[in-house]
Amino acid sequence: MSLGLLTRRVSRTPPEVADAVFRSYVETSELVCQLGSVDEAGELLSRAVATAQEAWGEDARLALALNRLGVLRCRQGRHSESERLLKRAVAVLERASGPSAPDLAMVLTNLGILYRLIGRHEQTRAVLERAVRIGELSVGPTDLSVAWTLDVLGDVEALEGNLAVAMFHYRRALGIKEAALGADHGDVAVTAGKLAELYLHEGRFNEAERHLVRVIGIKERKVGWNHPAMAKPLARLGHLYARQGKHGRAEQIVRYALTLQAHALPSDHPDIFASLKELSEIYRGLGRYAAADEVWKLALGLADGTEDRQQLVPLEFPHPPRISGEGAPAFEVGGAN
């Protein structure tokens, strides 16, 4: 029997059968989406929406399917359709479960993420603030769902230049995540990294360093020093030290980040360009002007394809950092060239 026939017969079948059909669409859509079949996942979720509408009308299951389909359409770049689906999910939940339903906060957060993507920041802020209020009332102010919404709200405020407000949201999110997930969880590192960026932007180097070192420590324990994911926080730490005038330490860290990038990314990748640009500035700070010019020439040449990536090899730094407490050297003894 085809999935389409199942959908058309739902209204004439017992509720438990309709529920099984609905769940099969939703669960299968998740599986095929993970396998990369996004269009097929969208078709299955569309059938889930139709099934819920026929079997139960305006209830929470319909809102669930609308929410999932709306998120999928957002991923596909179909933003107008995504907005329509998510707003309908909000309306259904408000009628079916009331204005303080926990699932309503989730859908509003997804709608806020959509608005952020398309640059509608005022609507983003209003929707996310409502999601936080609902979450605090329905599941409590220390629930992880509140922290995830605060993270997105902090992103919006940071984009708008409201750094103090963004920090407030990030700090709240970080505290909730630490309590719920533990100090070494990857999601804790995400928020700590956001805070580090704001502190770095404001020139609050001690706070920025503390958070970046924490992020690096969490990532190192999860994936090891040689993983490409280590490159970005290390590059940010090198940038921090360069801004402080600690050019020798910055050189080693940026070169190690560049080593990881060179082995994982194409030679014209923006991250490699950024690391080379940073390294050029570091050499200028060290008074090594010829080296600075050579590195900058290499950055431009790799970006436009006129330079060979083999020229990165002499810049690679083979020894990973050691970050083991205040005052510890950034790299293993004897690691510097």
C-alpha cells in the first residue's frame, strides 16, 4: 500500500492507526533527511501535515508537523514558505494548548532563527523574547530550551551592536548549560566562545583569554589536538595575544592553527587567508618586515590561485599547545623554531 493511499484512508481508520501512520511519516522524514534526501523528507512531512489535519484537526500533532516542515523549508532557503508554516504552527498551538505551552516556545525560537537569517531583527527579538518568557513559565528558567533561545537572542543583540545585552543573554545561557550539561560539554563551549568574541571585541583580554582557553580545553578533550575543529579557537587566541603585543606566543599559536587548516581545507579557503593575514601582522609586530611581506603575498596568491600551497609547509608549526593552568607556556618546551 502506498503512503499516499494511507493518507487518504486515515479519516476512515481508528485513531491508533492514524497515529501510527502519522508517526511513520515523521520518523521516516528524519531518517531520509539524515541520509541527505531533503526533498523526500519534505514530501513525507507534507503528508504528515495532511494526515494530522484529516485525523485530528487543529491539535498539537498538526503543529509538530508544521514546525518540522517549516524548519526544513528554512534549511532549503524557502524562507517565505517556512515563515508561513511556522506562524501557522504557532497559531495552532495557541488554540490547542494555550499561550504558555512548552512546545510554543520551541516553535517561536525556530521562527526567531528564521527572522534572524533573513535580517528581520526587530521581529527576531520580539519572537525570541516571547519564547524565553514562555519557556521560563512552562518548563522553568533553568531548562536547556531557555538557554538555547537565549543563545540566539544574544546573537541578534550582538549583530545589532548591543554588546552588553548580548553578554547578559550569553552569561545566562552559559550558566544554565553548565548546570544541566556539565562544565566540559560541547554546547558549553559554543556559548563560552561567543562570550570570548565579545570580550575580545571590547578589549577585555583577560576575560576573553579565560573563555578561549576553556573552549580550547573542551575541544581538545573531545577531539584531540590534531583535529581541524581546533584551528578556529586557536586562531582567535593567537589574535588575542597579537593584540596584547605578545607576538612570539601569537606566532606559534597561529602557525599551529595554520597547520591544521592546511591539512584540512582548500588553499583558497577564507580561514587560511585569515591566518596568513594575522601571521603577516604578527611578523610586522616582531619587526620582521620581509617575512611579513612574503606571508601577505602568499595569502593573496593562494586566494587567487597564483601561489602553490606547498609554500605553506615552511610556516607550519608541528607541536600542539599545552594549556594547563595560569602561567603555563602555550607550547611544549623546545617546540618553537
